[in-house]
Amino acid sequence: MNDASAKPAGPVLSSAERVNTLSHFHRAEIARMAGWRDRLDRTTNWAITVVAAMLSVSLSTASAHHGVLLFAMLLILLLLWIEARRYRFFDFYRSRVRQFERHYFAQIFSPQPDFASDWLLIVGEGLRAPKFLLSQRAALVRRLRRNYIYLFLILLLAWVLKISTPSLQAAGPRTGLVGSLREAVDGAALGPIPGVAIVIVVAAFYASLFAIVLFSAADDGELTFGDVHV
């Protein structure tokens, strides 16, 4: 049997059918992307609510233990992990939507010769074998740098204020700040764990956060500062 009699591997679409298929598929990908964007915002809202609630509980009364703020740090870390996982899905569908915008719609409005003529093949392979485009670590770094580092900083400032202000501690009727750094460190004790150990753990945790934010590779391409990204 010669090549002329061979049947095509897939359905043969007319020009109108092709345009209709692409438009419906693009609309579906927009909906998927928007759904994951909504989940991202929901997780961030949870994190902000947790921070606000824990600050209210910890700083509103002297009987509240400073461990409440340490627990809030753990909750925010957990929410950051969840949001990073959701962001990987959002990034996958965002990239597919951008392929349509960059290679299809932009070519209609502002044609360029031979501009990524094989982009539909890439989309097709992504449909056959979907793969994340971003690692969990990279997603964590991106969400931490854009949103969560500010929440962690607020909790850190509140925790330092809590352990250094006698009027915010059950055993401290005085006003103002503690008289020495030693008193503040002793006030950071958590049950049988001495305050110096808690301070070291918190300092190491925040040092790692700042190292991630400051020394991780910066975003490039459409995700660089100043560029509009969906």
C-alpha cells in the first residue's frame, strides 16, 4: 500500500472546524487556569486569616502564651506548602494559555514569519503526557518571595514583641520592654525547652527563609519584575 492511500492519523478538520476547536479549547484552558488561580487566592486568604487570628489571640491578653505565634508560623508553613502545590497546577495551565496567546492570537493581530510554527505539537504532547513545568521547590520559592515572606515577618515581629514586653506576659506586671536581652531570651522558654534553644531554632528558621528569598535564582522571562503575567 502506498502513502497516497494511507489514512490520516487523526481527523481532518476544515479551516472553520479548526478555528472552532481552538477557540473552545482556549476557553476551557482559561477556565482551568482561573479555577486554580481562585484556589491560590483562597489559600492566601486562609494564611492571612490565620495570622490575624493568632495575632489577636496572642497580643490581646497577657495570659496568651507566645507559643501561639510559634504555632502560627507552623500553620503558615503548611499553607505555603499547600499553595506551592496548587501553584504548580496553575503554572501548567497558565503556560498553555500563554501558548495560545503568544503563538495564535498574537500571530493574528501582529504576524511574524515562522514564529514557533510547531507550538501546536507541543500542546498536543502536553495533552498526551501532562507534566509539571515547575518543581515543588521552585513553586515554594516563588510563593514565599511574592506573598508569604511578609506574613512570616509579621509573625516574627509579633513574637519578638511578645517575649520582650512584660505587660504582654502572664508573669510580667511591669510596663515597657524587658531590661536585658537575657530576660527576653528567658521569656522565650516553651515548657521544658529553654528559651535559648527556642530562639536558636526560630533564628535558624528565619535565616533559611531569608536565604531562600535573597539567594534563589530570580524569575525570568514573563515572570520578571515589570512584566504583566496572568
